[in-house]
Amino acid sequence: MLPKQITDPDEILKLSENAIEARIKRLKDIVKIKIRTPKYLYVMKAAPEVAEEILKRVRCEIVEV
């Protein structure tokens, strides 16, 4: 099963309430935020500035990859 890509930051924050963990992968010009729920993996790509704002409000464990 493929991960589901999300573009809305509010949806990522809502999913983080029930998530097991959030994995963060920092690349040169983009940050991937991967939210693991019991059923699915959700992925969001964001600019580093936007990603930092999202990560301040995530409600699950954050793991840097």
C-alpha cells in the first residue's frame, strides 16, 4: 500500500493527534513530514520555514531521520 500525500498543513496537525510518530527527513530545499497512524502513512512535503511552524504544533513523537 502506498503512502497518502497531503498538501494541507491543518490536515497533518489533525492526523498527528492519533499518530504513533512523525518522521522528519530534511533534504536540501524541502522537508518531508511523514505521519504514521495505525492504518496509513501520510506524507507532506514543505519548505523548511513552513515545516518548522508545523512541527511546533504536532502532537506526537517526532523522530529525525
